[in-house]
Amino acid sequence: MVTPYNAILGIVLIFNSASIMFLGHLIWYHIYLMRKGLTTFEHIQIKLNKQNYKSKIFREVNQD
């Protein structure tokens, strides 16, 4: 039998589990950045420059 208490408990457990997963990922990401010696901003700039580099090459190859 599902009581209102059990329903609320289930909802809270689902939200807490999702929060723990997101927080764990965020912690792992920042540990990774610390080991690489980068800030979050520097990491984002590197990723954007790689994407821009790839798109420039794609445009040069497909100029036919």
C-alpha cells in the first residue's frame, strides 16, 4: 500500500540521486582540470579553438 509518506520519500530519493550524480560529475571534472593545471575558462577556450580549427579545415577542403 502506497501512503503519501512513501510517495514523497520516493520523489525525494529520485531528486537526491540525480543531485548526487550531477555533483559527482562536477567534482570529477574539476579534479581533472586541477591535474591538467587548467582553469574552467582555459579549458572551454581550448575546446572552442579545436572546434574552430576543425571547421576551418572542413571549409578549406570543401571549397570546390
